[in-house]
Amino acid sequence: MSYVGIVLISHSPKIVEGLKELIREVIQDVPIELAGGTEENEIGTSMEKIMKAVNDADKGKGVILFYDIGSAKMNAEMAIEMLETEAILVEAPLVEGSYVAAVESGMGKSLMEIVNAMEKNF
Amino acid sequence: MSYVGIVLISHSPKIVEGLKELIREVIQDVPIELAGGTEENEIGTSMEKIMKAVNDADKGKGVILFYDIGSAKMNAEMAIEMLETEAILVEAPLVEGSYVAAVESGMGKSLMEIVNAMEKNF
Amino acid sequence: MELRVEDAIQWFTKVNEKIQENKDYLTSLDQVIGDSDHGINMARGFQEVENKLSTQEYQEVADVLKEVAMTLISKVGGASGPLFGTAFLKFSQAVKGINPVDYTSFTSGIEEALQGVMHRGKATTGEKTMIDVWAPVVHSFQEAHDFEDNPFLKVAKQAMEDTKDIMATKGRAAYFKGKSIGYIDPGAASTYLIFEALEEVIKGSK
Amino acid sequence: MELRVEDAIQWFTKVNEKIQENKDYLTSLDQVIGDSDHGINMARGFQEVENKLSTQEYQEVADVLKEVAMTLISKVGGASGPLFGTAFLKFSQAVKGINPVDYTSFTSGIEEALQGVMHRGKATTGEKTMIDVWAPVVHSFQEAHDFEDNPFLKVAKQAMEDTKDIMATKGRAAYFKGKSIGYIDPGAASTYLIFEALEEVIKGSK
Ligand SMILES: Nc1ncnc2c1ncn2[C@@H]1O[C@H](COP(=O)(O)OP(=O)(O)O)[C@@H](O)[C@H]1O
Ligand SMILES: Nc1ncnc2c1ncn2[C@@H]1O[C@H](COP(=O)(O)OP(=O)(O)O)[C@@H](O)[C@H]1O
Ligand SMILES: [Mg+2]
Ligand SMILES: [Mg+2]
Ligand SMILES: [Mg+2]
Ligand SMILES: [Mg+2]
């Protein structure tokens, strides 16, 4: 069985590393890929990192993306435009949203179902 | 000048460390204290850590607390009950909320003004 | 029977034994609808309780209960820490100055414990939490007239089993919504163990 | 004048010089209403642009612009990366196949660049962003008829100064709400530098 993938984007590599650990306590099988920090792992974001994360997270059921603040969003949108993957960036809070999305994905929900759940919950 | 303090509570020490770095890029003077993980720095939360963080963050203008998920909230509420400090736990998202709160605190806002801003924004 | 300091200590010593024995079982329950740590959390907390109780001296039952509460609060790490912690703290406050603890006072104590859990968890019965075991046990104590002639353990067991049929609306299991149905709530299972230990203390003191 | 490959390269070489010279100034603007990195971001991005432009060969202006765009997108790290990146990418697409780039095509190019920034930033004029410099410069190009007889630099300078009076509603500065008034927007300042460099290229080619 394959699951909707999750991409966690943050200006800080540590935030998404910790967040992945938090989610992994609950959900093991759902693909979770990280795009934290700039290419040099400084505070910022990187479109290339996001593109790679989306590619790696995609197992055929699409990918949902979460970001922390403003400029991460622009890089995420560019990354999505550059790729063929079915990928949706949502406005839900990074930590709380991705936690819920991981549980939903683990229950076999489709990308659209998860995106709708995000809109309903947040 | 003293500022409203901020306490960041997460099941993961890394999440709050990264979050503090993120905020520190924007706001340097506002007290930010961390309560991430259990006493052994494993995934979980610790009431004692939260109590210490609240005490350290309090510079006389009160403290606003952010948490990630469920059980952190209970430990935070207990910590607040045990202390004399004017401390308020808010329901705003950890990353997005605390970022805004730090900016607001840095502009000299009172605890109540910040709490109201959180309710309005999230 | 009345509960003396040594009975209270024995109670939590037995709780610790049961929790350690069932550590993997509790964790396995939490694996399905939670974060796979309930057994680990409880084992860590009660081991520390046991370490304290076996080395310290206590004046009255309330002191034992307070020690249990504070230790769980600081050592458990998960939701069950503040919840059981609050339960035994309220229990302790309710029986403070009463030593040994007679049946009526004990009943008031667990009433307060239940209120504490509900307040701390902002939850009520039917939400698939430990409350679904605490509440019927409290009711059993309210209906009965002494420790011995009291079906609380049967009640607790049934209540624990019945959490299977409930959809979780509080705690981590709530994220699983309908999929949480069909599994015993981990905190309900550990609450059952606490009352199983109590039953053994009661039986042993006969 | 028409813009040739070597003019385009010279343009961005000059942009890089100005950004490096003004690195601390740009960062200081971002310190008041942002996260103190705009100078660092831009310096990192344009240094890399310079490294590329000074070592690669380009067929047409569009290729230079595309190189600038892709480098900024991947190297800047902050909001200004995707924004300037999108601007020069759209610019590049608009003038693709046109070499050298005549005035009319250049004007279409920066029109597209402006649209790109607005689309990427989901922003419009009056929000205290780089758009508040891009938009009046585009307007100046639309009004004038050639590169030389065109007050775009004066326009850009005034527009940059005028961002002081605006309250930010987009980007990080928006978090500061009313307190963002009184300061020049960092991205407006770097946009000004880009057009200052263009003016020098135009002057130099006379
Ligand atoms: N809000 C709540 N109210 C009452 N009980 C709760 C609540 N949240 C969780 N619980 C109880 O706590 C148990 C989980 O404990 P544990 O696994 O140690 O904590 P965590 O969920 O933080 O990992 C659940 O099985 C449930 O019985
Ligand atoms: N949504 C937006 N639309 C247009 N321009 C924006 C937007 N957000 C930010 N900017 C511009 O980007 C500049 C900040 O760039 P920079 O400091 O490099 O990025 P960051 O804010 O991510 O640190 C701002 O001064 C502003 O001109
Ligand atoms: Mg658990
Ligand atoms: Mg846990
Ligand atoms: Mg910046
Ligand atoms: Mg930045």
C-alpha cells in the first residue's frame, strides 16, 4: 500500500527534524521528507531542497506540503510549478497540521481528502 | 524596558531550539525560554521544565506560552497553576503563533494585547 | 478494612509490578491509536514511585498519595503523567489528615480523583480515555458500603473492555477518529491495573 | 541603444558591485522591519550570478536573464530569491529570441517581470515591497520612448524613498504593522540598485 507523502518546509532544519521525530512516534509508514534551511543549512529555504523532498515523498498518491513562514511559501510554489508531481501546499500550521495529515495519510486517505481535512481543521 | 516573555513548549527539544533561532533572526530582546522534551530530553514534555522556563522568561510583564500537541497542554496548565507568575497558555499554532507574539512583544505590547492578537490571528 | 500507610505503599508497589509486567502490552495498545509510549511512560513513572516509596517514610496515606502524584507528574512524560498525577493529588488532598482512610473517605478520595482527571483532561465519559474506567469504579464505590463487598474490579474490567466500542474524541487517539474503534484505550488498561492492584491489597488484608 | 549580451552581463556585474557595496546597508534596512538578512541574501545571490556570468558564454540576452533568475532562485534563500528570480525569469521569457533587445521588447520584459513579482508575492502596489519600485519604473518605460530619454532612475529613487510612508501588508515587515512606517523597504532599496546599475550601462554605451 502506498501513502500520500508529506513534505515539511521550514527556515530551520532543526524544526523539521524534530517535527519528523514527533510524527514518527505515531506514524511509521507514511513518507515524510524534509526541506529545512538553505542549501548551506542556514536559516532560510531552498527551492531545490523542496523539489527534491517532493520527489522523494511522492509514492504515486501525491504530496502535501507544509511551510512555516512567508518566503518559504514562494519557494514551495515555485518548486511545485517546476515539477510534474501532484503536490499541494496548504495553509495549515506546520506542526499541528502535518501531525494531523500524517495520521490521515496513514489511514489511507487520498491527497484531496487530506487537503480538505486541513481546510476543515485549521 | 522589559518585555512579555515567551515560552515554547514542544515534545521535541529540536523543534523549539530551531524555532528560537528563527525568531531570534527577527527579535533579539524579547525573553524566549524553551521547554522541549522530557527531563531526559526524550520526546515528551516535563512540567518542571515548563515551570523553569516560565520563571526564566518572566521579566515582570508576564509570560505567554505556546505548545505543540495535547499532553503538552496539560503539563503547561499544571505548571501555571503551581506558579505565581502571570502566565497564559494560548491555543495559537506553535511556530506561526510564537513568531507573531515575539514581534508583538518586541513592540512593547502587554500580555493581554498579545493574547488578544493571538485570538484574532489564529 | 481501612487503608493504612503500609496498605497504600503495598498498593503502589503492586501497581508498579503490574505496570512493569504489562509494559509491552500497554505500549502495544498505544501503538494502534497513539504514539507507542504508554507502557514506557507508565513503567518509568511507577518505577520511580517504587524507588521513592521503598526508601522514604510517610506519616499518613495522604503523604503516600502525594508522593505518587508528584512523581508521576514529573517522570511520566506523556498525557498520563498529569492525568494520573492530578488524580492522586486530588485524592491526597481529599483524605488529608484522615489516617487510616476509611471506606467513606476513600470513596470521596476517588470521587475527587475522577473530578481531577476530568478537569485536567477537559474530558468526560464516552470519549475513550481512562475516565471510562475511573467513572464506573467511582460509581461502584458510591453504591457499595465497604471495600470487600464491592464489585469494582469486575466493573473496571468490563469498562476497560467497553472502551473498544468507543470512538476517541480526546487525546492522541482522537486523531484517528472512527479508526480508533475496536481497540482498548491504553490509559483505560493502566487504570484497570491500578484497581486490580487495589483489589489484591484488599484481599490480602482480610 | 539596444541591450546586447555584453550589456546585460555588464548590467548584472554592476548590480553585483552595488549589492556588495551596500550589503550592510540593505541588511540594516531589514533589521528594522525584517530578519536582518536582506543584504546577506542579495550579496550571496549576486556573487554567484557574477561567478556564472564571468565564466559562461551566452547566445542572447534572454540566456543571461535566465541564468540570473535561476541563480537567484537557488542561492538567495529569502523571499527576495523567488521574487527577483521570477522577475528575471519572466523577463527572459518575454525577450526570448530577440537579440539584441530593443526598447519596446525591454519594456515588455520588465512589464512581465513586474507581473511575475506580483504573482509570486500575491501582492500589489502600496504594500511596502519591491513592487513599489518595480511598478513606477515600468510605468516610466511605458511612457518614454527610449532608454536614454527616460527618467526611470529618478522615478525609482523617489519610489524607494516613498516606501517609508507605507505600512507594510506583505512579507515579514507586515508583522510590524503600523511600526513599519518610517523605514525604507529593503527590497525596494535593492530594486533601486538594480535600476541604478542599468542607468550606468545605458550611460556607458552612449
Ligand atoms: N484529554 C484527556 N482526558 C483524559 N484522558 C486522556 C486525555 N488524553 C489522553 N488521555 C489518556 O492518556 C492515555 C495516553 O497516555 P500516554 O500514552 O502516556 O500519553 P501521550 O498520549 O501523551 O503519549 C490515553 O490512553 C487516555 O486514557
Ligand atoms: N509577498 C511579497 N511580495 C512582494 N515582495 C515581497 C513579498 N515579501 C517580501 N517581499 C520583498 O522581499 C524583501 C525581503 O527580502 P529578504 O529579506 O531577502 O527575504 P526574507 O523576508 O525572507 O528574509 C522585502 O523587503 C520586500 O521588498
Ligand atoms: Mg502515548
Ligand atoms: Mg507520548
Ligand atoms: Mg529578510
Ligand atoms: Mg530571511
